[in-house]
Amino acid sequence: MNIVSAKNLTKNYTSLHALDGIDFEIKEGECFGFLGPNGAGKTTAMSIIYCFVPPTSGDINVFGMDVTKHPGEIKARLGVMCVCKIF
């Protein structure tokens, strides 16, 4: 079973193309990570997965649910941790 499935996932911010038609799947029990240089779209992809920002286009499902139609149910099942340093 795929926990996350994305097809042709795109996110645009005005003239910036943060994600340009990416495809990926994360299967149950699989360890998965996003690697890439600054500005590659890693944070944007994660923000879409945990329903923080909507995709511009494409299909993305988490636990078999569309992130644009079932954000509450998805957020209830995900654990997201944010670490901040305060100096």
C-alpha cells in the first residue's frame, strides 16, 4: 500500500515554480527522504503532504485520501514536528 502517492505535482508561487510536475510514491514501511539543494522544493513538497499548502496542480494522496479534500483526516493521522532554535 502507498502511504503517499504524487503524480505530476506542481506548486507555483506567482512566477516561481517551486515544484514542476514531480512524481513519487512512499510505500508502507519504507524509509523515504527528500534530498536536494536549497530551493529544490523539499519543504514545499512536505508542506503539501501535511496539508499546510495546497498544490497548484497534480494529484497527491496521503493514506489514500486526496490532500485537498480530506486535510482534517490526514492531519489527524500524521505526526509533524517542528524544531526551532532561539538564540
